[in-house]
Amino acid sequence: MALAMQRYPWEQGVLAQAFLESGDTDETVFLAREAVHRQAGDGRPALVGGEDSVTDPCVTGEAIKFAYEHTNDPIFSQALDSLKDWAFNKAPRSPGGIVYHILSRPEFWVDSVYMLPPYLACIGEYSEAVKQINGYWNALFVEEKGLLGHIYDDAAKSWVRKDVWATGNGWAISGMTRVISSLPDSMEDEKQVLIGRIKQILDSALKYIRDDGLFHDVIDNPDTFVETNFAQMMAYTIYRGVASEWLGDSYIPYADAMRNAALGKIDRYGMVTGACGAPDFLRSGASVEAQAFCILMESARNHFLFSR
């Protein structure tokens, strides 16, 4: 079902990561190669639509790096060089060096925590990955809720959307989880900061978990629709965190409940239903990221079970 869906840059990247973590080498390389075929002249891969995207195309970087290491094909190394040039030299950013989410406006989006820092960490730019997370966190953290708001206008110094969007907080915890796994032992202090932030979001969000194991699209607003993918993103983060021993086992019953709820939303065709839906993400539906995070969740759970 995931492969049948049309994909924007972030969708191509997160799906490639899902196949990578599930051990499907061929699909990872196939998706990476197509991302490279669709690389714009400025270095952004997978540019099928999403021409305003700044950080979204960077999420393909992990798969492209894997494809180069697996095949030694220079098409991938050239693509990586171009992508790095985009991320470091061409992408628009704040005076403090934090990369904006889109070309047309100086905005920080919570989505960027997943789209950019894990790529930076995987290519060894550890300090830059942490710097970007810190910038997004400082701009988007809503202290009274213990969660991250969605979009902040850096020029106007005001919120575009302060809602604590479930999928956005899922992007953030999943992105920080991926960065933690890449940071070297010499950056233990930085790891602990990221772990603390993930726990902050987990604990704040779990106050709003429904009896069915799911959440509302805006976490603290029961008037918004019941959403599936955030439960998968939460479960993914918990399984990985417990397997790596930076989260305690007390989170596992929550992960299991959320996983069971999400699996119960899969239809006979393999579609994860009830997700924050493409293409406008304003209503319940289906999305590539929901398909991808079902795969990521199951891969993380398998890793957790093997670690016991």
C-alpha cells in the first residue's frame, strides 16, 4: 500500500527509512535511486512536488548514504555532496543558523526535527544536528503544555499555529530518537538532553491517551478527530528507547496498547486508516508516513523483543 501512494520528498524519505530499518535492502536502494533521479539542481532530492520544501528533502539522505555504501555507485556519492551543499550553504536559515522549513516564509515547523537533524547526524555532523534540534525546541516548545507547537514565524516572532499537533510531536520524538542512536559516546551530555526532551513529550502526551489507545489530532483538543499515526510514532520511540536502555520498561504497556490500537485500524488492503490524511493533513484519512511508521513501529518492536 505504501509503495502504491504518490510521494512528496518527506514521504519518499520516511518510507525509505522504514524499509531500511526493516532490513529490506533492495527497496531502500530503489527508493534512494529514485530520490536521486528527482534531485533538483540546488541539491534537494526527491523533488516531486514540494518545491517550497527546505528541510523535507533532507530526510532522504540516510537512505542515499546507505545506497552508496551498499552499491558504491557514484550517483549516490554525488547526490550526497549536492545535498550537503544544500543543507549547509543554500538552505535559508535564521540569523542564528537554524534552517527554515519552507522557502517562501521564515518559519520553523516541528516537522523539521525529523527531516533535517537525523540526516546531519548520519553523515557525522553531530554538533550541527544538535544545534538544529535546540533551535527548533527553543522556538516551538509550549511550556504550559509540555509539548511542541506546530509553526512559528521567526520574523514576526509570533505563532502561525500554536496547536500541539499530534503528528508534529511524533515527528519530533522520532527524529530525536534517530539522532540519539547516531551520536558518539563523547556526546553523552547531548544525548541526555535529547532523552529528557523525549520523556517530556511522552509524559505530557500520555496524559491525553484515550481508552482505545489513540489520541486526538491536536493532542489536548478532544474536538479534533481521533488520529492513528501518532500512536505508531509514540510506540516506535518507546520500543527503540527501551531497547537502547534510555527509557524504562514502564513505558512498554503504553507502547503495546498504542500498537494494538494502530494495528486495529489497518484495513483489508493494508492501509492504515484514521491517520492525519494526505494531501492537506486537515482531516482523517491515509498517508505515506502512516504506512511507513507502521513498518517502523513493527521493526522497532522486533528489535526490542530480540533485545530482551
